[in-house]
Amino acid sequence: MSPNDICTDITNKINTGILIIDNQYNIVFWNRYLEIHANKKTDDVVGHNLFQVFPELPQKWLKRKVESVFQLKSQSFCSWEQRHHLFELPHTRPISTNSHFMAQNCTFLPLERKDGSDNVCILIEDVTDVCHYQTMLNKTLEELAQANRIDGLTQIFNRKHWEECLEKEFSRARRYQHGLALIMFDLDHFKLLNDTYGHLGGDLVLIETARVISSLLRLGDLFGRYGGEEFAIILPNTDIVGALDVAERIRVAISKNVINFQESEIKVTASVGVAVISEDDNRYEDLISNTDLALYDAKASGRNIVCVAKQLVET
């Protein structure tokens, strides 16, 4: 076999699309792989403009890519993570993907012909399997990360992630001298509720409470389940007046909410403690402690009320 025959045999058997274009974007070579996957015969495409054969191509983007290869005479690359595909070639994998077309890695190689003219060779690799499994892996990792942040019952932040958020917000408030408020509330007589309606009833109350309160909060507020029937809310850029307004709306919303469970209507109330960051707070735990003491005062004062941290009252 001659060298040309060997090259032709290889390019027609290789499991990669190979096409070559000149500096006018006319196709000068088209291998067997592309005949099969693009369903276009070599005689029907060679000599024709690339953008006429593939009108779906991102012409402006692709021209910039190819021009850089012509000018710099160095290869370039486009992965499926940058663009899922350049050429609309149907994939033949028996797997479900978000696209009917094969995911592609495309390599652009500069070629110089014997007559001195420049061409660019485009290699098209089918990476549909890689794309599919990487996408599934990313989804699984995101779900695991979500599970690590979210309380499984109420679907709000769990305590660990909520405290991580508070630590960041505390540092930010300190650095930029912004306001920061904290609300903690506890559902009153929750043990009695559990004894009366069972844990299913208690769980429903927690779920509904989280849902109702979430609807009252701003996008930047951070709501978490602190433990059992206790909840906590971080209010960035909020002073004591704003925090007390939110706290009272929370208390009223909880007391007015009627939860239907089996054949019963469950009503609950909440005791609420409020504090804001002060100059004496050196750690975010200090803010938690002040808010927790205010919550204790609310319980000791008859429950179903809002109490503010003592140092704020004293000042």
C-alpha cells in the first residue's frame, strides 16, 4: 500500500470525525466517520462552504477560533464543557441525555499544504458517555452537598450549615461595620404537642412552621433549624427596629397558623428572642448567647411574646 492509501484507510476507519477546511471555509476533506454520523456523502460536501453544510454552527464564534489557528499556526481546542457540541451529529448511545446530539471535544490543527496554502483540520471526538456520566456525578455531588446543608425534615438549613453562615455574616458585619440581627424562636409546649398528636403530628407542625416563616423572609435572610423545635434566623444589614418588626410578624404568623392533622386542627405559639451585633461581641457565639438569653426571657415571661437581649434594653 502507498502512504496515501494507508492514510486514507486510517482516516476512514478511525472512530473520530475528520474534516479539513481551507481559508475560505470550504471543505476539502471529509472522512467516513462524518459520512455516517452526519449522513452526508463526501461528494456532497467537499468543495462546499462549511457554514452551508452546517448552518447551525456558531459562525461568529467558530470563525474567531479558526482564524486564531490560521494566524498563530498553533492548535486550539473546544471541550464539551465549554460547548456541548459544535456539529449537530446525533448520538447513538442507549442512554438518556439532555441533548439529541453527541457531546463533542473538537481539536483544531493547522495544516500547510505543499503548495503553501493553509488549511485547518477539525477533529470531532464523541464524548457523549463522558458527558453523561460526568453530569450524573456532578448531580450526585450537588445532592450530597445539599444534604449536608439542609435539614431533612423542614428543608431549611441545618444547624451546622446555619452556624457556618452566621460565622461568615458576623465577620462581614465586623469588617464593614454593617448591622446584623439574630432571631431565635422556640415552639411553646412542643413536648405536650408531641404527646397529644404523636411524632407525625409534631413533624407536620415543624414542617408547616418552616414553610410559613420562610415565606416572610427576605432573599438574603438565613433560616435554619437550630435543634428540635428551635429555629434561628440571621438578618444581615438589619438593626434592632427591623429585627423586632420581623420577630413580631413571625410570632403572629405562627399563632394564626392552623395546621390540619388527621381530624384535628393544631395551633401553636412561639417564644421569640432577638439580639443585634454589639461592640462587646467578639465571636459569633456571643451573638447566639445573647439571643438565646432573650429567648429564655420570653419563655420565662409567659411565652408567645418577643423579648430583646437585655444589653439592648439597658442601653
